Amino acid sequence: MTDLRIETTLERNTGSDRLTIPYYTHIHCPDVVNRDPHFEVPVRAAYIGMKKTFSIEIAGFRLMTEQLSAIPAKVTKLMGGVVRGGRLPHYVFIARDAGTVYPVYTIDDVVVAPTPNGPLFEHVELAKVRERLTDYLHSIRVLGKNGRNDKLHVRGVHRRTLQLIRPKFYLKKRVPGETDFWAPVFASIDSPRIYAYAARDRREANFNEGREVLVLRDLVAKLLQRENRLTNTYDLRPDRLFPDTWHALEAHLQRCDHDLVVNGFPLPTYTTEKGNYIALEQRSDEERFSLFMGSDRDEVTEQATRDFLRRGIGL
């Protein structure tokens, strides 16, 4: 959409962060059909050499200018490039090494990722769209130095500020010979819930002092089993939890006297309020936590061993 109806006004920021965000741009875009048409986007300030520069980011796309008066025209142009069919993206995929951003739209129950001057990828599952887009970007040498060394990172798009949001964690299934499943989990901005898109709809769980992680996992697992896409419920597991999310959940778990050791790596082990077992892996390259689950210690060991083997850990 190139001729959006859009109104912009600048408001000076009087808050404590006013040195880095001196202004907010208020945007009214009545042509947007999948969001409230009112947005409040931060205008950031930085110095490049001796010159003060203003920047605005919308769904991962950034504009820069030295003149405040140029912002309305630049915002209109940027919104025109991001809005597709009256819709703002719910997600974006980011290829970090290449420095490229790919907006992802949801239309009814279909996820759509267009590419510049290239094919359009769509499916009911975000994971499948990422897989197909990844293969395409590898084939045209956008991802990785040799075409296979990079991956797409997903971010959500804030409904009001249009800034990027990191997922709180992921729900993931990786079983050799079976269909993979992968879904980012975000915190809702208009209700005390977490959510993920799975089995053709948005699935939610209310915040409950960390228990929501397992509640949402159980809900999605049952739906995938109903569609014959998941055999063992524990093959679907929470992955890459942020520290605050993990520590909130940990408060409701019972630490076992003896931890598991998988491929030479000790994994702290817990039991849940339902009597199931969880083993914890802290990612060595980032402060994120991944969980292996099972009905007993042997099943948790099997889950962790298989995943470590897939990733080449301890071999």
C-alpha cells in the first residue's frame, strides 16, 4: 500500500529517558485493519560524529534523519513499505549477518512472508514459513557465508509502539523422522497472558507465577496430538526461557537430590506439582534456559540424550 492515509505529530518526551528518546511520534493510520490505528513510536537520538541524528524504527525497519521536520514524510514512506493489504506484520524474521528483515503477516489462519522481488511463503504454522524462507535464502546465498551458516531469528511487533519484541521462550519439537514444530511465545500487551500460534489459532495461558509455561505447553501438546502431529507429549518442550521466566517457574518445582548427567553434562533435575520430571540446561552461550521433560528420570534422560546427539553435544 503506497498511498496510506496517515497523520503524524511529534510530542516532546519529558520522562527520565528523554536524553535518548527526546520525542515520540504519534501516528494515526486508519487504513490499518488488523491493529488499533493509533501508534506511539519513540524517536531516538544519537550523535554520529558531531551531528545529532534522529532515528525511528517500525517493525524492524529504521529511518534516520538530522531534521525533525523530515520525520512525518519519512514515517509515511516507511509505513507504506511495511503495511501490506492494510495489515501490519505480527512478526519479523531477521537475518543478522546479512542485516535484512522480512515482515511476516497473519491473514485469517495463514502466516505469510513475502520476499522482495521474490516468492511469497505461506502456511498455517509460523515454523513452516520460517523453514521454507530459510531454505530459499540459503539457496540465494543470503544466509551464511557459505549459504548454510546463519539462521532466521523471530521477533514480535508491539501493537502500539511498533518496536520489536523478543519471545519469552519457545515451544519446540525436534524428533528425527517426524515433523518438527516450533513456535515463539510472547507476552500479551493487552492482557495478563502468554500466547503462541499453534494448530491454526492463537493459544493462550493466564499468568500464574511461572506455572503458565507448563500450562501453555500442555495445551499446545494436546492440540498437536489431536492432529496426529505429536506422539509423545514430552517431545514438545519449553526452550530458551529468559531467567525471570525460569526462576518464576522454578519456585513451584521440587529440586531432586540427584541431578542427571547426560553426555558428561550435569543437568539440575526437578519434579513438578503433577509429579513429572524436568531437567534444566543452561545455554553456555547465553543466559537462557531449556527444559527436558518426562514422566520419570529415564524418560528425561532419553529426551536430553537425543537432543544432545542431534546438536553434537558431548560427542
